[in-house]
Amino acid sequence: MRGRRKAREIALQVLYGLNFVNIDVQEALDLFWGNFVAPKAAKEFAAFLVQGICEHKEELDKLIAGCSDNWSLGRMSRVDINILRLAVFEFLYCDDIPPKVTLNEAVDLGKIFGSENSGSFINGILDALNLQLNSKNAANHLDRKS
């Protein structure tokens, strides 16, 4: 599991860097690997996260915006928005990771890389979004049984 924590940190750093340079995802990952080392499993999971987040960015941003009362995405720090994208991507596309783990990891990343308020800000949005996704999944499950 420690490898996934490292992978999330790497993914966050690459995603943050992509805010400032106009290069494609693979080039950003190659640039990172040219300067830093990581275990193979962490590299693979980080690449999966970065590529997936970039592919689904519009969908992720729409979900985040829907749960961030009084905060447009433009007002959020780049660190916080990338942590939120990372977590929402895991909620949607990483069935093997319990949502509680994703939420805790995102809050920890916010505390490490964000501002003093990032942890609670991230927790509030992700908690609301997780409830919304669980309600939607439960409703879909009930519809299929009918």
C-alpha cells in the first residue's frame, strides 16, 4: 500500500506541473522519471492516475463543481483541485480502493502539499461527493432490480 501513497504523490506533482507547461501527459511523465526514481509499482499506478485524470478531466471537474458550494474551480488552489481530481478519479475508476481510503489519502495529501485549510476543504467536498455517488449507485441498483 505504501507504493500507492508514493504513486499519488508523484501523480499530484506531475498534474501540478502540467498546469504550467504545455506538454502531453507522456512527455510530462518521462520528464519526471528523468529526474526522480520510484518503485515500478508506484510508477505504474502514478502513470495510470495521471493519464486517467487527464482523459476524464472534464467529467471530474463537473462532479467537483457540483459539490463545491460557493467555490468555483477557478477559485481553488491548483494543489487542491488536483488532489480532488485524483480522489474523484479513484472513486470512479479504482474499484479495488475503498472510498474511505481514497478520502483519507486525499486529506493527507492536502495537509502535506496544500495550505493549512486544504485538508478540511478537501474532506468536505469529497465527503459530499462520495455520498452523492453512493446515492446514485444505490438508486441505479434499485432500478435494475425493478
